Amino acid sequence: MSTNYPPGWGARGVGQRIEEAIELIEIELRHAIAYVNDAVIPQVRRESISAMRVAADTLRNLADRFEQSSRAGGQPQNPPRGGPGEPNT
């Protein structure tokens, strides 16, 4: 019984197909790396900077409230419980 394989299916053909697949994977990987470097990382940096500024403002406001409460006789004031957009209880 003989098995007929398509042309190029021998050991040399399989190796060549694997090399082509690896080359395509490398090309796609380079594209993915370029996208991450050009689009994702700058966006993450912008959002991180914005988040750090918001955190800094929040800490500054908290420090101001601590300072005001210490000037008002040393008794801490009850801070509002609700977060942004939530009613204070």
C-alpha cells in the first residue's frame, strides 16, 4: 500500500512550512509590539498622570481639612461619608 502525499510534504516541505509560519508569527509580533508602544503605553501614561493628579488633589483637600480641624480646637470634624455623587449621611 502506497500513500501519496502532496508535493512538498516531505521532511523538507514541513520544515519550510514551519519556517514560514514562524516568520509570519514574528511579523505579527512586531506589529503587536509597535501598537503597544505607539498607542497603548502613551494612553496608559496619560491616564496614570490624570489619576495621580486627582489623588494629589484629594490628599491636598484632606490635609486642608485636617489643618482646619486642628485650628478649630483640636476636635476632628466628621468627614462626609458619601463618595462623589453619593448623598452624605
